[in-house]
Amino acid sequence: MEDLSKIAGRTLEGEYAGAAWFNPVTKKFYEGAFRDYEPNVTREAQLVEDVSVIQAQVVLEEVLGLAQRKYVLRNATRVISMPELVMTVDVATAPSVKEKVPPLVEADIIATSWSSVSFDLWKNVGHVVISDEAAKKARHPIMQIEIENCANGLAAAENSQIAAELETATAVTGEDWGAMTTPPNNDYNPLNKIGDAIKTIQDAGFEPDFMAVDGLAWKEFLMNTHIRGMVEAKIVTVTPDAMGGMVSLPGWPQVKVLVDSHMTDTAAVIGSSTAPGVALGLGPTEAARYRNEPKGYDAYIIRQWLQPKLVVGNAIRKLTGVTA
């Protein structure tokens, strides 16, 4: 008798062969599940003719394509591609120099100091199941809709996890950008504390290039009377864009403003994405299509391995209390 557990490519464990995964290091898709990956054996999905694998690959491309259309906090990190789920990243502290060395005196040797940061990637999973009855009664392509919702869900999970890690930065007491004790002028100029945070980061040898805030904090920044006056006088330049905008002041770096609802609305995180303050360990993303014939449903399961982690503490600061 035919082994029914093998129907449609299933193994004894119920896993289907119709799977594909994306390696962030090689930037290629591979046939099969990530856990079956062997470093010296490559099975590129483009070379196989298994239709189920091709379908899984298409879904995986859709997931990766949708991942950063709605959420922006990945721009506050340095993405490090990690083909393995456990990895150690070495962080170097640049050596200083010996100043004003007298003639014929050998300068002291000052070596670069190293520290290591360990990543242990976790897994975010989207699982889409459509029963035969739902598929046959639907007036819309519900599988495709659910897959897109799943992709957005993975992106939202990544984004919220990045926000949580950004907010582990060293906290500095800020000032309420919307406070107005004596109208019509606000009590505080937001650039006071922002400037202090920028100077602290620069003094540590890093160049801040982003400020991540919630929409409420960004609104109060733009409406603050001190900022409005400086913008009108062309001392401060605020250039809007899809992520929030760019703020620049003579003598300061241009700071990209990332407006995202996953940030706490009373905080503003300022830092360097290149140092980086927070690194995003980005592992493989895997998609598989399967069918449960006894129960009568089709499904996709999508897995993404990642971990955002604070790497260089001196390259990032968190201003608290910027809104009431």
C-alpha cells in the first residue's frame, strides 16, 4: 500500500518539500528548509522544476518586498547578514595617539581594544491557513490577502523589536517640547537637549545620523515656537519625506528623522546607524507551502530569524520626557 504520509512531498513529520529560503549573505534563494542547509551543498531554487518550491519562493519574495514599505526603524540600525543563528561580532575601539612626543623618545604603544557581542537570533513566524470551504466561498483571493497581511505582520514584529532595543540606550532627561506656561511661546527649545545628545555622541567619536520619534513627539517638535521661528529665519532646515524628514543646523550633522508609532511617544532616540548604536542581526527567511488533505486546507508558513542588539552604547542616547 502507498505510504500516504509521502503524498504531495510530505515527510513523515508532515513537512512539505515545497519550501524555499533566502540566505542574507549570498542574497540567493534555496530549495528546501533552512534547517536542511549544508554549507557545502547549494540547491538554488531557480534551478528546480518543483512547482510548489517556485510558489514558495514567490511568496518569500513578496514577504521581503513588503517588509520595509510601512515601517522605517531598520534605517536606525546597521544590518549584519547572518547565515547562522548564533554569531559573535567583534567591536573595535579605535586607539588614541600619544601627543607631543619629545625628540628621541619612543612613543607608548596604544593598541586597539576589542569587545565581542553575541547574537542568538530568534524566530518570528507567520502561519496562514485557508480551509477548502473558505476558499470555495470567497469572492476575493483570500490566500494572497492573508499572505500580504502575514508579510506586514513580520515587518511590524521586526519594527517593534528594533524600537524596544533602541530604547535601551542610555537615558538622558529631556524637556517637554509642547510645554507652554506662558502662551504663545513654548517653554523649551527642543534643540537644547538634542544638541547636548549630539555633542555627547560626537565627543565619544561617533557621528549621529538619525532621530527616532513617535508621531506625537514629531508634531510637537514641528509646532514648537522656537523651531518655527528658526525655520522661518532659515537657521534650521526641516525637509519632510516619507520617513519623517531631515533636520539640519549649521555646524551640526544632518539628522534623519524616523517617525514611527512603535516608539514611545515621550522619548526621542538619537544615534549613529553606522557605528552602530544598534545592529540588526538578520538571518535567513524561510517560506513553505503545504496542504493538509485529511483536514482540507492549504497553508503557507513563513519564518524570519533576526535580533536587534545594542552594540556601541556611546553611539546612541535616549531623551526622555519630550512630551507630557
